[in-house]
Amino acid sequence: MSTTDTAKKPSVLFVCVHNAGRSQMAAAYLTSLSDGAIEVRSAGSEPATSVNPAAVAAMAEEGIDMSTEIPKVLTVEAVRESDVVITMGCGDTCPIFPGKRYEDWELEDPAGQGLEAVRPIRDDIKARIQALIAELLPAD
């Protein structure tokens, strides 16, 4: 068996300030839509105490349960272990390692917003996740 047959699956880290909305929704979508073919992490530079309830409700409408997720602090190890690092408004707080792919997704912050305002953010994230999956897992 060649090493390509046992290559490790790609890994993606989503980072935003509070790890309570955008990065949680992105991680939930990627986990769900990639069927486990991509390793998924999310973290925040200043994690909140809980996930945004409007984000949880918006994802529940998509059949994805984020109710048990907990915001996590961004660590150097999480960045080092990820192939792709996608930031969402955390600026320069994310450590930079050579050889990693970095993207910054400009997304409105759902903090303090109701479900009506969070839905378009969720839909934007879903479209970006679908494009990311197509890049990371090209069809045979």
C-alpha cells in the first residue's frame, strides 16, 4: 500500500474572536457536509462562555445540532496541526506557520443579533463551506 492510500485527511481550523457564532457554524457545516472526511477544529482568541443561541437556532433549522458545543481557546497547537486556517475577524491574533494555507472570511458577526439576521450569515458560511469541500476533496 502506498503512502497516498494512507494519507491523512485534510484538517481545517476556523478562528474568530469569541468562537461562539461564525466559527462554530462553519465547523458544524464542515463536519456535517464532509461526512468526516475532513478533520475540523474551531477556536477563538477570546472565547465566550457559551455558543450564540441564535447561531444554534439557525443551524437547528438546517438539521445540525450545535447545542452542546463549547467555545474553545485558540492554541498554537491547533494552528500547527491544521492544514487550512480560516479566520473570521480575529485579525493578527492567529499564529502564522510556514506551509499553512490561510484565508480570511469577511462575515458579519452574529453576536447580539436575532435569528432573522443570523440566517443570511449562516447561508453565506454554508456556500463557502461547500466550495472549500470541493477544493479539499476533489471528486475522483
